[in-house]
Amino acid sequence: MGNQLSIELEYLLASRIPPGDRWNLASSDIIQADSTIIYESLTDVLDEIHQQTGIKQFYIDAVAGTIHSTSTSTTPLSANRQYSLYGET
């Protein structure tokens, strides 16, 4: 295998609306959010996220009151170019 560049993207999917366990979806490229809809439990909002995106792995920050997910993209890197100006060729 050659050199590869891996990029991990983190997506904010939902935020908690205090007080209690109420949640609102966050607008992003991967989810369609209606700011007027409030989900009454963590399970409800996770199910909605899964239905819209197919995502099954979530990261919950209880202090910040947020739900995130990540995706990783890998791109092969081309071979290092050599320059005659620097005496490399």
C-alpha cells in the first residue's frame, strides 16, 4: 500500500434543549432538520437520525448536550515529485 491521506469529518447531529431530555436536530449536509420539531427523548432523536442517514454509531457529549457522528475519507497520495532545481534528479 502507498501513502494515503485520511480525513475524519465530525458532524453535529442534534442538540439538547434544557430542561430535561428534549432534543432538536441540527441542520447539516447529511440531515434534514426542522427546528420546530422537538424530540421528547434521546431514543426518539437517535431513531430519527438513523432513519434519515442510516448512521448507527453516535458520540454523545452529556455536558455539552450534543450528539455527533464521524465519517472517514481516504485518498491515495501521489508519489513525491522530484525537482531538478534542488538537485533531486
